[in-house]
Amino acid sequence: MRVLLSAFACEPNVGSEPGIGWRWATEIARLGHDVVVLTGPQHAEKLEQAVRELGLSNVSFVFYDCGKYLSWSFWLKFWPLGRRGIHFYWNLWNYPYHFFWQYGAYRHVQRLHKDEPFDLVHHITFGTIRRSSFLGNLGIPFVFGPGGGGETNPYALNRQIGMGGWLHELTRDASFLLTKLNPFVWRTFAQADRILLKTPDSMRLVPKQFRNKTAMQLELGIDSIYGPGEGLPEASNGLRVLYVGRFLYWKGMALGLHAFAKFLKSEPNATLTMIGSGPDEGLWRNIVAELDLGEHVHWISWIDRKKLISYYQTSDVLLFPSLHDSSGNVALESLSCGLPIICLDIGGPAAVADDTCAIMVRARNSSSDQVVQDLAAAMEQLQRDSTLRQRLRDGALRRAEQFFWPKVVGDVYRDAALLRHDS
């Protein structure tokens, strides 16, 4: 099957959206399909070299650029505030640029499709259902996703997110309304033969008449099961709690830190390791100081993957109370190391994990005080019950096996092959 894979973000050997675009391209090719990746020219040399190194002769690229008048650098010189407000400027530029890129890219490949037709088109990145694609106009089977972006903070938990967080959430809420009113997004849903959603939360952004075309599918995968470290000391000596991720308000660690402080009252030997960085680091450090947690909380900036795996392997639980992640790469990495998770029962982490490998705390219709109490109780439960810890460790490894890359992509493309047959 000749597949056109639309991957606006695509780069080899990195994480986040670009890494997702790259991995889907290579895994689809390994299934035996001919893959033409539609992407931007920023990483052209790296992509072509990486394909040669992998020996994937059935992967090729179409590089499309909107031109300098829509580029970030061209309009940045007109931004009146210098480096201030640069994130706001990025969002102002990013949305219209992505829209025009999608339309221009469609017109570009339309000509290629006439000369050498594609059998199926698949939009993979950006992985959000709040942005449109024009590739359904090609008139061939069209897979859209996996996409997220419909996840929201439970309002009762917004007490500790700060003014900046409140403003960001109001902006997100406005974008949800605009998505429901956006005729281009509606047309994308109408033309798609399959709409893949990362989490059930995003279903509410899909109009009811198109929901029969949806399926739940995470975009993540793993290459290896690492397992836990050997000879781990008993958690009875003090639970080793780990957080990994960006330091952003919606990762929920304002709640997590208060929960850890409550847990320390019953287990004063516990430790919390915080790996990452981000704009809310100052806020979180202030919380640590106010709660007098200093000697129990260890801060580590980003480290290489080998060291990160060792932290997963030598901890007792990943504390990841994210408020609206549409995905959960950290959660999946944790499971691949046999590390159980404490998370909320919403968003990406709840889709990655299940009751066999995680303790999920109810978030909807719960107050922030109740969530803090329940997170602390989950840590206490793991501290006391060695049988539970082992059961969740075993469950984590079994759950991780469901996310090997060949299985994730293969499941989607068995369905995609049926779409082509039905057409």
C-alpha cells in the first residue's frame, strides 16, 4: 500500500511530536508499505540520512515550505516587545502558519497524487483534533490521528495553578468553543474514514454525527522492556517517590507536593526526586520551602536517557498527577521499568495505565483537598503493602508489553488496510 503520511513535525531520534512523526513513518514502512512523508524542510538532511542508515528504501519525503513571508523569523522582527511575551507571539504565529502550511501542502501533493496515486492518507502530527487537515480532499481513505487536545482541568482543582494558569485555561476553553465552530475542522471530521483519539476526553470535540468513526488509540510506543533494578532496598526504609516531566502547572505537582507533605507525617523517611525543568520550577520550590520539605525533595535537571532509566528502576512509584495531558510518555517509560504509577483518573496517564499497574485517584467532582488526601493515601498504601507493590510492578511490565511499536502501528494499519479494501 502506498501511504501518504502527513507529519508536520518529524525529526529522527528526538521526543515529543517530531519523534512521533518519525517513529510512525519508520514503523509503517517496516510493515511493508511504501511511505511518502509530507513534512517541512527544517530537518531534511537528518531525515534522509537516518532513513539511509536504517536501510528503509520504502520511505521517501516530500518537503513543503510556505515561504519566508509566513516564517517565524520574518515576523519576529515586527514584534514590539523584544524577547518579552515571546511565548504569546509563538502562539499567535503558530496557528495561522500551521493552517496555511496544511492547505499549501495539500495543493502540493495533489499534483503528485495525480501522477502517482496514493492508496491512503494519514495525518499523524500535529496530534491534535483542534487543527484541521485538507488531505481528505484527495478522495482516498483518510485516517486522522491519533489526536488529543480535548482534555481539561477539573475546575475544582484549579485553586493551586496561579493566575497564569487560570489565564491559560480560559484560553484553552475558548479554543474548544472555536474548534466546535470551525468549519475546516468539521470538514476534516466529515472526510475522515477513521478518527483516532488519544483519550475519551477529546470525544466531546467531535460532532455527534462523526463519532461512529472514532476509536481510542494512543500514539506512543516502546522498543524495550527494561524491568526494575536488581536488589532494590525495601520501601519500608522509606518510599522512593519519583516525578519526571516539565515543570508546568498542568502537570499537577502543586497538588503532588502537598500530598507528599501529608504523606511524610506518617512516613518521615520518604524521599521525592523531581527530574526536569520548566517555568513553574520557582513556584514548586516555594511550595517545598513553605511546607518545609527541603531535605526530602531532590531536584535534578534533565539527564541522559540511560541515567533516567536508572531512576525509574530504583524508585518505588512514579507520582504523576497531571491535570490534562493528552498523552503519557513518562507514564509509559515508567511501566517499561516495572515502576507503578500514582496518577489521576483523567487524560493520557489514565489511558496508558490501568488498575493492574497504577493507583488512580478520582479527579472529577473532587475538591483539591480531597485529591491531595487521596494521593497521600495512595502513597501510604504502597508504603505499607509490599504485596501490592509487587503486584503493581508485575502489572506494569505486562501493561508495557501492549505498547511495543510494531503492535501499536500494526493494529492501526490492519484497520487502515480494511478501509482501503472497503473503498
